[in-house]
Amino acid sequence: MINNLIRYFKSIYFIKAVIVAVSMAIPVLVSFYFFDNYEIGFSIALGAILCAPSDVPGSFKHKFFGILASIILTFAITLLIGYCSSYLVLIPLLIVLVFSISYISVFGFRASLISFAGLLSLVLAFAHQSTTISVFEHSLFIALGGIWYLLLIVFTELAMPKAQADYLFVELLEKTSEFIKIRGKLLVDIDNRTALLEQNFKLQVELNEIHETIREVILEKRLSTVFSNRTRRQQLIFSKIIEIYELAISNTIDYEKFDALFKEHQEKVDEFKILIFEISNKLKHVSKVILNEEKLTFQNNFKILIKKIENHIAIYKGTIGYPEAREGVIFLLNYKAYQEKQIRNLNDIIRILANYSNNDKIRAIKDSEQFLTPQDYDLKKLKANFSFKSPIFRHSLRLSLTMFIGFMIGYAIEMQQPYWVLLTIVVIMRPSYGLTKVRTKNRVVGTLIGASVGVGIVFITQNPLIYAIIAALSFIIGFSLVKQNYRNAAAFITLYVIFMYALIHPNILTVIKFRVFDTLIGSLLAFIANYFFWPAWESKNIKEFFSNSIESFSSFLEHIDILYHKKGEVSTEYALARKEAFLQVSNLNAAYQRLAQEPKSKQENLANIYELMTIFNTYLSALSSLGMYIRTNETGKVPKQFEIYIKHILYKLEEAMAILNNTESQNHLASEELATATKNYEDYFHDISSQRDKEIEKGLPISKEMRMQLHETQLVSEQVRWLLSLSENLVKKVKKI
């Protein structure tokens, strides 16, 4: 419990909440005590909180310019709304502004947060009714509040340079640990594999987001004189974690074949599960070391567990006997080799953390800038997305119409705070139906919880000091929970709003009633709008994600082929192709999760899409496994049959792309050469297996060259055969959607 509290206080979300609270409290207190005018302080505090949404984890440069853009946008919108008091002008202006601001989101995630800041300022501009400061002064103070918040962020970055990166690494290590543990469970939990695979899909999306953020934070840093060595260490640790993640994915298993092989030898599988769990626990230990919750230790059970596995393999080999045991033994030996690589990567991370790596041996990642996902702010994107094919265009139109309806309802029935309806709509509505539905539910439940607790406190005490303390604590806790638990965040923010108003208005129960009423109206409008107003159902858009994934698979496979021929060091092009394949499959997993949240009547071809999802994730594992084997093992001359398989796999991927794009594939390949290639692989493996059997009869130990030939032939041939089978299944399933 205490450790969880300490971890919470160290989190970047709590730190940000404290910064926002300080940036709001200080201007209000200063303006009240020194200028006897709290409205100036409120305007500055409002400017600070409006800029907070664009302050998300990432590079300092992107944070700085994101907050700066928010300052300019919120100033301009507040000024514009403030000077347009006529309804004849205000209503058309509201529609145009909401659409324009929301449409900024086409430029990506950070742009969407700047857009959110702009929409918040638009809504809160309606709430401004002051007799002591003019509209222009109010707008200027809002800009000043944004600048004040930006200065606090700069100060925090200088005072706590490690906080953001450390927290991101902890999050990455914990989720990677969880991902690896699930891979261990998949070995033994036969009845629960579907649910475990879905957990893996979700984790891959979360891991991909963290990977992108960390790349932005550590790879974009120029090697300054103060932090250069630390940045290099972070790059090394990150590369090792990525290696562990890729190894976990590349441990691809045909579970039907696996179950059949070891059905009577479950103890062999259990030993691997124990080893994988130990690796997972060690990753968690490293995350706790970074948080200073535990001291770094080199003690582990890896050697004992590896020895047990080796003994079990020997028993399996002796019990079954050759040649029947060969396939199972080769699988177990290679699976053991993969886990040993995981252990080496894990030990490397521990050595880096313990300063075992000398400074002169720490090198920056080669061509690191190329691994950053570029921020595309080309104005041509505005034109390219200006159609009903674009989800952002549809969302902007939907939000504009919903805001207009909310505006008219608010003023028609003369609500106490009509802008609360608009505020609820802005906060809840998202481009996808699924996310809007989840946020609507969490917002309503959170508001009701917060209101219920608020009513209880009002009946217990009417002490303004207690109200002020509750409001301050509720704001910090609520703001820090927005990303992690929106329902609880909504509850605490409701408490904050209630008790802030309680300090100003004596009739607090009326405030609570209107808060709940307005939230329910706004939530209902947002939910209905996402269903009826130009909805962007994921089943209509998911083909694009399939196409992007297939394209990335083709590129990755081509670079694996090049590496197999050229040998040697892995090229930057190979690494980029691998990254793109992981990125596209993660995007596909995210699209599937959105689809699964939509109404069942809109989930077209869900069963086929799920089967395709499984194929795509398995395909990525198979490609990663093939690439991992080729780049981490000594390999011989590339046989001709390998080239034939690669050619046919690429042809099948091209055929699947053509089906998705409603075109025809131009190439046609003869199946005879594939049959010949399959026979050649089988004959070659049979020949060297027979040769080894004769050596065993003579009592000869296996040579390094023989071991390499056996492993390479079986593994590479199995992988390309599996990739071809997956490609053929891919074509069949794509035809069904």
C-alpha cells in the first residue's frame, strides 16, 4: 500500500497535476491579496489549465511548441467569442470554429490535444461575465496564464530531468514483463488461449505507444555535455528491451503441433513456463530498481532452471529415441536458445544500470533519428482529409452539429450553467464510437459518484476551510487520474467543481443538481450523435489497416531475404522495415479493439476479421522469428528452394493486397516449382538426418557443422512453409471480407 502511494506520487501524471494546481492557485491568491481582484487571477489560472492538455509525455521541443500553439489558439478564440455577443453572429461562428478547431486533429495526436485546448477555451469563453476586466484584458490574462504554465514546465524539466524518462521506462518494463508472462501462460493454458491472445493484442498496442514516446524522448535528444552519457545508457537499455519484446514475439509456436508433440510430456513445457515467469519477474525487479523501491541484485535462478530444462530434454531424447524424438528435441533446444538470449539481454540491462558498462563502450544507436515517427504538418493534409472518407472530417462535422444542439438546448431551457453541457460534449466525444461510449459511461458514473459523495459531505459540514481543502485535493487527484482511470477522475473533478462553487454560492445542492443534469444531457447528446451523425464504423475502415500491415510484411520479408544472402551486420533499412511491421500490426490491433466496442449490428464480418487478426499477429511472429534466427545465428549458403518460397510468399501477399484494393494481381506463378522446392527441402533434411543417424549408431558426437545444418534446415524450411501457409490463409480470409 505504502509503495503504491509512493509510486503514485512519483508518477508524471501526479507531478503534472501538482504543476497545474500550483499554476492556478498562485495567480488567484496573488491577485486577491495584492490587487483585491480575484478575476485577474481566475483568468490567468484559466489560461494555465487550458494549456495543460497539450503537455503530454514526449520530447521537450514538442512539448514547448505544443503549449505555445495552445496559448496562441486559446487567446484568439477567447477574444473572438468575447467580442461576438449577437446570436445572429455567435451561432454561425460557433459552428465554424468548432469544425475548424476540431479539424486540426488531422495533424496527429499532439495536434488533437491542441485542438482540445482550443475547444475548451471556446466553451469557457461563454462563461466569462465580468464587469471589472474587459474581454481583451481577459484574453491577455489567459495568454499570460499559458506563458506562466510554460515557464513552470521549463522549470520542472530543469529541476527533474530524469522524472519523465524514468517513469516511461518503468511503464515499459512492467508492460513488457506482463507481455512475456502471457507468452508463458500460452504454453500451458490450452483452454484459455483465445482470451490470452486478445490480452496480448491489447498489450501490443499499449507497448507500441510507449515505444513511440520513448523514441521521441531519448532518440531526439542531442548529446549535451551534461546528459550525453545518461542518454546513451537510456538508448542502450531501450534497445535491449525492444530486443526482449521482439524475441518474445518471435517465439512463434504452432500450438496444435506443439500440443500434439508434448501431450505426454507436460513437465518439459512446465519448466519453460517457470523460466519465462522468472524472466518476467526480473523485468519487474528492474522497474522497481529504477523507482528506488528495490536494490539491484544479480541473484537469480536462471542457471538452475536452464540446467533443469537441459535434463528434461535429455530425458525426452532418451525416452522417445531417435529418429522419432528429433523434431521435438530440435524444438526444445531452439526454444531454450531463445530464452537464453532473453536472459543475456536482461543481464545486459542490469549491467548498464549497475554502471558495469564503461563510458567508452557506450555508443548511440546507429541512425537513431530515422527511428522517430515524423510529425507531418504539411497543409496538404487539410485538403486530403476534406471528405467523408476521413474519420476526422466526419468527427468535426458531428461535433459541430452536436455542440450547436447542446448550445440551443442550454439556452432554451435556461440552465444555471449552460456551458457545462458543451463542456461535457467536448470532453466525451471522440472520433470512434467505442471510445465515446466508454467515456460516456465513465463520465456519467463518475459524476454520480462525485455528486453523491459531495451531498454527503455537505450534510456533514458547512465549513468553508474543509470545502477548500477537499476542492484542492480533489483537483490534484482527479487531474492525475484522467489518463489512467477516467471514471475516478470524473468523480474527483466533480467534487472539485462542487466545492469550488460551494465557496462562492451558498446553495450548493442546487449546484450539484445542475451539474448532474447538465452532465447527463451532454453525455446523452454525445452518445446519440456518435451513433447517428456520420458515424465512422471501424468495419468500413479496417481494410486500410490490413493493407498497411501486408505492405509492411512484404518489405520486412524482402529485407530478411537480403540479410540471409549478405550476412553480417543488420542494416538500418532492415531495422526500419522491422519497426514498421510492428507499428502497423499494433495499429491494426487498436482498430480491432475499437471495432469490438461498436454495436453488434455494426460489427460486419467480425468472426472473419478476428481470424484475420490472429493470422496477422502470427505472421508478424513468424517473420520476426525467421529474421531473428538469421541475424543471430551463423548460416550457410542460401538454397535455391528458399528463394522460390520467398517469391511465392510475396506473390500471395501481393494477391491479398489486390483483393483488398479491388484490383487484380498482375503476376502469376507456376505451382510446380513450389512443389519441387518443398521436395528438395525434405530430401535435403532427410539426407543430413540419415547421415546423423549413422553417426549416432557409430557413437560419434555431433559436429558443429552438422548441428548448424540440421537446425538451419529445419527452422528456416519450417518458417517459410508456415509463412506460405499463413499467406494462403490470408488470401482466403481477405476474400470473405
